[in-house]
Amino acid sequence: MITRDDARAVRLAWAEGEIEVEQQQQPALGLAWEGWRTEPRNRHGEWTRLSGQALLGGLLSRARDDGAGKSSNGASDKEMQASVLGLTQKTSDGVPGMFGRNEHLDFDGKPPRLFDPAADPGLLADIDWNGHMSMSTDVASGIQDGLRHTDQPIAVPGAFTVPLHEMIHATVPAGQKRSTNGDKQAYQDYAQAQIEEGFTELGAIQHAKEFFTTAGIGDRKVLDKGSLEQQQHLADINGEPFVPDLSAHRTMSAMADELNDPARIRQGRAWHRYPAQTAQAFEWASMIAQMRTGKGEDDPATRREIQRVADEVNAVGTAAKLYVMARHVNGDMSPDEEKTVMPVVEASIRDNWKQGAGAQVTFATARTVAAQRLQALRQSERAAA
Ligand SMILES: [Zn+2]
């Protein structure tokens, strides 16, 4: 049940930072943007596999008492914070470099504030507009557990992509701050928030392997419960003692490669977060990439270009993403023309994205709008000359 106080607390938190709230709960919390549409969870009915417990209740309890968490593995808050801090210290310098040369991270580099996961629905982490990260104790304990038991497979691999997702949000051009560059305002707009989350999660999928390598966990094995159960089952049938064979388990790097797959991304089966938004961002990136290479999606050059397109969008904050996408539609005009035409193109992309139009329709509409505006502008310039 969500009380009015709860809803108010969530709205406050929503306005203050980028919180990851399960889509279906947003209307109940008064987070509805204009043009709200509910969306199904991924095909497994899960919001996330991160132990299935990182939930909005955590945000509510955080809003109420800034609550200290209890970890599922018995680690203290200090231990969890130290582990997450160790991970972000190791990786944060490398994150802006994933997206270009001039980017920097608007992240304070402090230990995360922890909050307690409770009942339905989902919140994993957030990074506020001053660059401070908060994290569910479910996610933090997954990271702590994985980093501490280096002799065992990692049980919650997805936990490690949560800080990556948050740091991608915080990646902005040099000299910018998200609190003052318009990102905070832009995120209150439905379409721009969808674009922000979709591309951010796409970036986390595409850069997970690189991130794991920098974190020093790329070669670590991922716990494969299915395979262990099967081994146990076989041992039972054969009446043999159960000796787990971990060689069958894949590594974190192999898992990252496997999940960075067009079919999985389209089905929301990569890291199981923001499935619809990520699929829509991917469609855009793939379409632009195919136009640039002149080759199909499976071509290696196109695959590299898809990541490059997503990187271009992720290299800027929330507010400037529409501009980058508008440049994808039409980058061929003078700076003066751009000033007149680009805002119209951005508005067109935003309107179509809001209505859930696919990438193709959004692009085609925006291209028509751009051509018409440019033609009108050039005609009026000729008339004046
Ligand atoms: Zn996010």
C-alpha cells in the first residue's frame, strides 16, 4: 500500500535525483508524465534479477528515516560501503573515457548512502543532481559479497553494472555540472527521462565487459545455479557424492558479451532493467549505425558503429541528448541554420518518443520536419537577398 506521505516522499526524491522506480508504480506515486503508458515487465515478469528484492520500499524507508540497511549476507553498512567505494574508486576514472575525450564524471566519489530494500516495487540505486550515489543494500551486499569471496563465483553479477549505470548518468562534457546544465529540468520531461534511461542502460550493457576488466573481475566466474542443480541432480541419480564443478561456469566477461546481443536487448533480456526504454534506444542506435555503414546490423562494422552512436548520446547529459539525436537526423547545415532548425527537430523527436513511436517513425518524421524548416528558411533568405 502506498500512503499519501509515501507518495509525497517519492515525488520529492524523484524531483531531487534520478531514481530508478519501476514503471508500473509510477502512476500510483504521482510520477505520471504527460503521455504516460504502462509497460509490462520483461518476459520473465521480473523487474530485475538482482536477488529480486531491490524495491521501492527501500526508497520509502530511506525517505522516512534515511534508514540504515541490513544486508542479506550479514555485512555491516560500513563493509558494504567500503566495497562499493573500492569498486567506484577503481573504475570511475575510466568511465568518462568510454564515451569520448572531453567528458568527466559529475560524481562525488564518496561512499554510497545505503537504503533498505523492502516490499514491491523496484529501486536499485540513484545518483542525485550533486553526484551523490545511493544504493539498495541488496545491490551493495551483492557487490560486497562478490569482492570479498574471490575464491567463489560471483552470485549477483548484475549488481556490478548498477554503479556503472549510475556513473553513465553522471557523465557530462568537461566543465558541466548536472545540477546547472539543464539536466535536472530535462529529466522531469517524460520523453527525455525515457531517452536518458534507455541510452544509459544501453551504455551499461555495451560497456559492462570493459567495466568488469577495469574492476578486476572480468575473469571471475559467475555462479550458475542451474548448472549446479543439474550437477547435484546427476550426482543424486548416480548415488555419488556431490562435488561442484565450477569449470562449467562462465566468466563475468563472457556473460557481458553474451548479454550485449541485439536480440536480448530487444527482448529486455540483457541486465533486465528498463527493457522497453533500452530497446527503443537500441533501435535508434542500430538504425543510425546501419545508415552510416550501409551494412546490416550483424556486420561487425555496424556493431561497432551502434556502440559509437550510443556513446555519442551518452557522452552528454540528459538535456543535450535530444540535440545529439537531432544531429543524427540532419547534421548538414550552417551554424545559423542550426539555431533555427534544431529546436524544431528536437521537439519532433521528443513528441514521437513520448508517444512510443518506433525509431524509424521518429526518425522519418524528424527528417521531414527538418527538411521543411530548412527549405522555408532558405526560401525566406533568398527572398530577403
Ligand atoms: Zn538510471
